Amino acid sequence: MGSTQATPGPPAGGPAAQERQAGGTPRVALAELLAGNRRFVSGQPMHGHDVTAAAAASGDQQPYAVVLGCIDSRVPLEAIFDQTFGAMCVIRTGGHVLDRAVRGSIEFAVGQLGVPLVMVLGHERCGAVGAAVQALRSGQRPGGSLAHLVDEIAPAVVEAGLDDPAVQPLAIRRHVGRTVRALRHDDLLAGPVAAGRVAVVGGLYDLATGEVALLDPP
């Protein structure tokens, strides 16, 4: 929590974050995320993650996006979108699987922080999706809570076609789409989405190039 005596710094992020101060839109928020990804890919990032940036964002937070991604260590979300402190809320689970805590966190960001954009970001060669494919093909469900991840991803694998040689990349895309649809129909998100105040979009991160491609453009 920021100190009540903190002096607000400049708006974090780029143009979308600045517009966020006056009430951002889903379209502008998405444009800023993708612009940041282009800066990242081109090797010309705008933001350095240093203590001065942290101090500038230490007052009331006004993020303009929530990004739900995978725990994969090759996909650091603030870096690939070239965003600094205070610009976006990040949630990461294996295979970006939803649970009540994730849903509640997104509902908080939208309802309490006024975030206009939620992005679900999958990535190529996702190990969690690979585990679901392996479990379904072998008929051996893993133990522990890993079974929950497999169970949540399994419908996307079935939709993609378990016997398809390209089942894993196809299932990754299906799983992103299913997660996006689940959030669009969430009890507390469906109203703002229908009114156009909030957008929920899906994307796919290419591990080799660093590029994010939209899978479900608004």
C-alpha cells in the first residue's frame, strides 16, 4: 500500500497508461500492450525496471491491463510487453488455468481498479498442455494438484483431436480460446464486457521471436 504522503509520479506505461488516468478504453489499452511488445521484439524497450520507476508508481495504482499467463520461466510478462511498475496486473498459473483465486483477482482488478483490458496469453510449447496431452494419451492421470491442471486443459486437447499429430499447438490455441470465453461469461465480468467497458482477448507468445499474436481480436 502506498503512503498517504506519497507524491504521485508520472503515469506508468505509455500513452494508454496516461489515458488511463482519465478513463482508458479496451482498444487503447490493447494498443499499448502490443506497442510494448513491438518495442521488446525490436530491441528498443522504453522501460527499465529500476528503483526510480518503482518510486514513481508508489502512489495509488492505476493499471490499464490484466495479463493472465503461464508460469513458464521463458515468458516474463512485464518484459515481453515492455511495461513498467504500475502499468499492468500479472497473474500466472500453469497453462493459465483458471481457479477461484484467479477469477477473484481479475474481478478485483476490473471492479476495483477499473482495468479495461484482460489478456489471456498462451505460448508455444506449453509444458502444461503437453502434460495434458500425455495424460490423455496414456490414460494415466497425474497425482496431486497437477491433476487439476490436466483436468482443466483436457477439454481443449479433446477439441483439438487427441490423434492429430499437431494436437499440442492446436490445443494451446483452443485452451486460450476456452479461457477467454470463460472470463467473458464470468458473473462479474459479463456485464462490463457486454457494455464495452472491458475487453477480454487472447494472445499467443512465440518463444523464438518474442512476438505476441492476437488469437481473438476484439
